[in-house]
Amino acid sequence: MREYKLNFGKTQPELKRAIFAVFVALSGCVSPQPETKPMPQRIIPYSGGLKIADSGGQEISFGRTQAGVEKAIDRLVGPRIIDGVGDGAGCELKSWSGTGLSLIFDKGAFVGWIAGPPTWPAPVRSAGNTCGWG
């Protein structure tokens, strides 16, 4: 079998640079792929509960059931609950890891929140019944 060497009138290093230049030029022609994951919605604490940014006005207001609130927050930020802390009188504090958000439930109802960065910019704030945690 006979081997043919093509050099197009260039030395081997020049040929390698030319091929690399063509590759780089063509790689710029590839269109970016669309983002496959939806952007996470932001939680905005306010005096009556939690608003969901860019959701058309959806909110999680005080008085909602604990199971429903936890499920909604898990959908928004992922199921990253840190074990809850109870006060022995019916209040429970639950936090979501990496969010700066803690929610307070009293006998199974959402009654308050405590938030710091990144959910709430700068100093820690709270609203509703914090059962002494805020």
C-alpha cells in the first residue's frame, strides 16, 4: 500500500496552523444552544408572606398549609430543607439550604419568615409570627 503525503505547498507546521485556523473559524459558526433548564423563580419576602417574581402575581401568603408551602418552595429552589427546629409549643422553623430563607409554621400553618442573603438583600429581616426566632 502506498502512502501519499499532501502538503499543498506548505511545510507541516504551516499546514497544522492552517487546519487549526479553519477549525477556529468554523467553530464560530455554531449557533448557541437554548437553555434547557428553566430559570429559577425568585422568592420575594413581603409583609404578607412570599411573592414569586415573574409569576404573574403568584404568592404564598400567611395562613397556607405547611405541606403546600413546603411543596411550593421545593419546586422553586429544590428540595433542600434543613431539618426543622420545633419550640415544643407547635411552632416549627424550616430552612432551605443555600437560600437564606427560613419559614415558620404554627400548628401546620405558614405564619412567618426570616430571610437573609441571597433571598433578601443585606441584613436579615422577618415578617409575621416568628415564634421568637426572628
